[in-house]
Amino acid sequence: MKQIKVIQPKLKAVDFFCSGGGMSSGIQESGIQILAGIDFDENCKATYEANITGAEFILADVFELKEKDLEDKLSLKKNDDDLILIGCSPCQFWSIINTTKEKSKQSKNLLIEFHRFVAYFNPGYVIVENVPGVLRKKEESGLNEFISWLETKGYKVHFKVHEVSNYGVPQHRKRFTLIANRITQTELEPVIVQGKKMTVRDVLGEKNGFPKITQGHKDQSEFMHTVAGLNILNLERLSLTEHNGGTRMAYVYDKRLAPPCHYGKTDGFKDIYGRMWWDKPSPTITTKFFSFSNGRFAHPEEDRAISLREGATLQSFPKTYKFVGSSTANIARMIGNAVPPKYATAIGKAIIQNHINGTI
């Protein structure tokens, strides 16, 4: 019996709002070529170019970028079955985290701008990733209109909130994900990683290449095992906090140590000033993960917050990923805002398998 030779598809992607390259890294790892990443933040350029092999970083504001200019710059073609457009726009406006709404007001219109490029190129696949809040306000975000338009153009659209710990990421993080596909009539979902969920113990600690350090440690190497310093009060709080999941309950009735707004209160917001658990996925890594007063971001047993590299590892970035930035806060923002690369890989694998099935 003659065997059918399966040819690996030559899929390629353009990553809008690419930031430091989390989505691009994971999609590339799945076997899809990244043509370019687009972002208006110049601080992301060096990190993106240091890690995403063969891709161009385009410094541009999507509100000003013209479809024809992008077409010419990257030699793109309309109606290309092998083209993937990715739109993971900044999520401040839709986030449940209390960000400054005035500063983030423009972010709610970015999906509408991304829609403009999808309509122009009519790619084989479209990916949108964002916070769950974009789904709760489908009308205001333009999501309803976008989904309806995709369906009228013959795309099979999957949209759902996914928990990234199901995809090999050692972190609890819920993300809205849309995958639209006009190659087949299959609804595509990220490929789940079977077996036990990854935990903090699986990726951090000395056995995983993270030597013990103290608060305020500065790592000048590219590994960036750098950690924020603690004042005397916070260091005392943390020294009293039970190892492996301890909380501020250790000093809740101590007027000197308990934050004034939490003194005597045993309910609500127990995560702030808390330690991570060794044997659970970490809490959601935010842009403030380097500060243990902003969440459950203290090391499970060392008296410090997690380091920049530990935060990146919990986001599933490879340990060799190079972050370039002017400050701890700048690098932490790139890490916390990123799409976890392993989650992106799960999306890429679903698209590759579908493309093979659709072209045999």
C-alpha cells in the first residue's frame, strides 16, 4: 500500500502588539515562522530581536500603520492560506486589576484596529488573546462585531476563556483566546498537555538552577536572578510568614506589622504579602510580581520576593531568554504582560495539525 507523504506546512505569522515576544516565542517553538512583531513600545525592541530568530521588529503605532505599507514591507499576499495574523493587544482597559482607566482608554479600540488588517489580508488563521474581561464586554470591545464578521467570511471561530496551567504553564492564569480558521470547518482549541499540572517546585528551587539568594540581590548576568530589596518592616513580616503558602494572617493582629487597612481582618485579599506554594501552580504573574506586597509573590521559603528570572520561568519563558531593559520594573512589565510561551505553543500546534489535515 502506497504511503501518503505528509508535507509540513509553511505557515508564517505576523504578531501585532508583540511586546517582548512571549506569543512569538511560543508560536515559533511550535514550528511556525515569525515574519515580524509589531509594537509601538521601543523598550521591547531589543528583547524581541534578541530572542525571535529571523523576525523583524516593526516599531509602529497600529492606529497609524497602513495595511499597504505592511503588505509591501513584509511582501505579504492577500488571501494567503498560510498566513496567520496574531493580535494580543494590551489589556489594561478590560483587566479586573485596578489600572488607571484614563491611561488605558485607547486599548479598548485596538481590536477594532486589528480587525482592519484581518479584513485587508484575509489570512488563513487569526489569533486573538486577551484578559477574560474582553469577553464580558463583547459589544464595547468590538468583539461581537469581529466574530460575526469572521463567520460571514467563512471562518470557523473558537472563542473561550482558557486556564493556561492546562497547557504546561506552571501558573494559574485565565486568558480569553480566539482562534479563527478558514482552512477547515474544525473549531480549533489549544492542545492540552496531558498529565499532572506543572507546579512551582517543578521549575524553581536549587535543583532547577536557582541558587538561594537574599532580598536586594542583583544579578548582572543575562540569567537575571535579580530580586527587589525589602525594607525592615517588610523583611520582618516575611520572616514571620509560614513557609509554603503562608499569609499575612501570621501578624494580622499586630498593629505594628499589619498593614493598617488589613489590621484585624481575616477575610479578603489574603494573597498580598503571601508566599507561593511549592506544590501548586503559581498565582497569576502580573507586572508587579517583583513586589511581594502586590500579591502572593514571596518565595515559598526564602525571605524575599521572586526574582525576575523566576517570574519569567513561571510564565514559561526558556531560561535562556534574554530580557533587555532599563530597570527591574521595565523588565517585569514585559514579563508580566506576556502571553506564556508554552500556551502559545499549544495554540500553534493546533493550527499546524489543522493545516496538515486541510491540505492532505
